[in-house]
Amino acid sequence: MRAALVLLVTTLAAGLVTASAASSAAAAAPSADVVRTGSGLVRGTSEGPLRLFQGIPFARPPVGSLRWQAPRPVRPWGGVYDATFPRSQCAQIAPAYGGSTTYGEDCLYLNVTAPTRRHGRLPVMVWLHGGSNLTGSGSAYDAAALAGEGDVVVVTVNYRLGVFGWLAHPSFGSGTGNYGLLDQQAALRWVRRNAAAFGGDPRNVTLFGESAGAADTCASLVSPTAAGLFHKAVMQSYSCAFPARTMPAAEADAASVAAAVGCADAGCLRGVSAKTLLERFAALGAAAGPVVGDRVLPRQPADAIARGRFNRMPVMHGNTLDEMRLYVALFYPQPITEEQYDDIVLATYGPAVLTRYPAASYPEPRIALATIQTDYGGPLSTCTHLDAYRLLAERVPVYAYQFADREAPPLIDAPGFDEGAEHATELTFLWPNLLGSLTEPQERLSDRMVRYWTTFAHDGRPAGWPRFRDADDVLSLSPDRIRPVDIAEQSNCAFWSELTG
């Protein structure tokens, strides 16, 4: 059960607009809304103090013979490209709790939000969305607060997902299943070439992401092919100390997918429809995400960090107070009894954990189960995050946080269950109205968080935030109080360390 919970990661689906990518044939004189990129002119829109450019191609469509190939440079265009609306999300099957299913593979587009007025070059923040590397879209995120209040240029990115982004079949010839990671790095190269045209500084780029986007940011933090492409990193709710998939495991998944569609090689696989591939991949429960064992990701992130073999830079890293309440609510939509809880904990963890986490100490058994899973054992867990903070802090500045607003808008509404500060609840405080509206105290917390994230982007030091040196240097973020807390004590990390050896 715990393995299944680890594999299920949130989909943040909204605003998923499907449209064909086409450029305007009409030429236009450059204006505040027209920018010259390396591939041609693009026209966006002005919205008060901000300019918005949507659906800009950063790589050639990965279709036909380019399916499961590294992204290729986009072909220049004539005239002015219409960047006034978002393009398609990458092919994906919507989960039961929201979003849209699409089969189009022409999806390598990004969106730029930039202040209209500026003094000098501004920091650039490049966002990688969550969704288990299976779902999501860059266009779902409104960057108005970060760009407008933080005086930064924000870029949100689409990247190949699921079977198209992370399949590692030996017949592909490239020796990698990291096509989604390569897409993200291609977007970073686009930023390096074009940031200045939007008022951004290509020498001051922050890569940040949540959930799967954080896992991918961890991967690029240690990826040799990402060296020099960004200068600061923010990982939200996915620990850099958690092991990534190995190449043998990824190749086994790929073999299962190929067998399910009756193929033995790349030529056959490239002829299978997107719909069939997506459905077979989903039916098999195949994993998606960075793969260790090729030139893009030669080492496990934790091992690379411990050896100092990573792209050194300031890091912000954190999770939420009740991460796993989301997944417990999904797996157990109905209440469980104390007897059922005891059976689950004994079978999964053993008697010592049951003694440490008795159901009677919590409002209900599902909350107790979620507390165990949030404290230890998976990529979202607090103790696993603490491992990452300690590894990173030996070599680079680290700023650690825990989002703790238990009244925040949840990702899903689970009737009769207190979602608390579950996975993804911090997002609405950075991206307005993503999961719901905020109260006045929450708006004040949102303002503080936007300031923290953007001051970090400016100079690598979030305003008024202690640098991480030990477990009690983690900043708890809630409307009631912002203060350092000792997450090791709070999450029983010494107990878990002793128990697991």
C-alpha cells in the first residue's frame, strides 16, 4: 500500500486549453507587446503592469520520428507569432478528480509573464508543474503575483509526460528515458537565449517546481547536461534525498508497455496511436519521472549531492505539514476503524510504530495513518526532506520551510475528512486562485511567501529567513505565525532513524 501511495502524486489541472500552434502571417511593427526572440517576433498582451506571452514554442513538435527523441530546436518563423493564448497541454489522461484528457503530442510551449516597467535586468523564475510527471500544464498557473509583486520574469513550461516523456526502451538508441527532463532543459536554454528580450537576466535564473516538478528540479540540480542553465533552485514537496528510478526498472516498464501494444522496437512503437499508448501505460501502472543511469542523470541525486557532484547553488526546499492526508483520503474515502488501522500499521510497519502512533491519539484513524506516512518513508515525508536539507547544507546555502496552514484550500474536497495542510496546499499562496480563494489572514501569508520566493530569486537569500544549519532552522509558514520549528522532534525522525537502522 505504501508503495502505491508513493507512486500517486497530485494532478494540478486547470485552464487546459487545446489549440493549434500557428503564427500570424501579418507583420507588425515592434511595440510594448511585440518582442523579438531568436526564432522570430512574438505578440503578447498587456494586462496593467504586466505583459503576458503565451504558447511560445521552445522546441520542435516531438511527433512522428521525433517521438522519444531529444527535443530539436524550433524552426524560425516569419511575421509575428500570436502569443496571446496558451497552446495544448502535453498528452495525458485526466485523473478521476479533475482535468482534461488530451492526445496531442505537439505541446512543447512555454508562457512568459513579465513586468512592463523595470529598472535593469530582472531575475527569471522557471516553473515546472506537478502531476506525477503524468499530468498538468504550465498554462494552469497565473504568475501575476510573483511577477507583479516580486518584480521578476516568470516562465511556465510544458514538458512531455507519462509514456512520451519517460519511456526508456533500449531500441530508442539514445539510452535515456529522460525526455521530459531534456524538454525542461531545452526550455532553460530558450530562457538563456531569450530572457533579455523580456527584461530578464539570463545570468540569474531560478528553477522551481512542486511535487513531480520538484523531483525534476532535483534531477537537473545534479544533471551534467543542466550545468550553467540555472543559478538557484526551489523544490516544493519532493525530497532530493529520495531515490529516483533506476534504468533497469525503467526498461522493465518500457518492455511491459511495448509488449502490451505488440511492439518490439522503436519503429513499431512510433506507429502506435497516442491514445493506445496512454491507455496501456495507465493500465499497467507504469511509473514516470527521472531515470538514473544515462548521461542526463548518471547518479542518484542523493549520492551526487553527498559526493559534491552537482550544480552548486543556493537552494530553497520544503514540504507541507500534512502531505499524505491527500493520499490517505484518496485511498480510504470512507472512515476506517481502529481495528483496521492497527492491522494496516502492524502489517506495514510493525508493533513499534503502532505503539508510537496509537489511533487514540488522533482525531480519527485515517489522520493517524496520514501522520505516519507524512513523517517517514516516502518522497514527500518530512524526515526524508530533512535528510536532503542536511546533505545539501554541507555544500550550499539552504533555506528550509514547512507550509502549515491547515485551513488552506485543499486539492480535493474529501467529505468528512480534515485535509489539513495536505500536499499542494501551498500552491494557491503563490499562484492566485489555483485551488480556491484566500481569507484576509491567508492573503497576508501569501504576500509573505511571494516575497520570500522572489527575494530568493533576486539574490539567493529570502528576506528574514534563517539559513538551515539544523532541524530547528525550518521556517513554519502559517497565517497565525511564521517561526522556526524543530521538524525532527515534531516528526519523530530520531525514532524512525533508530527503527530503520
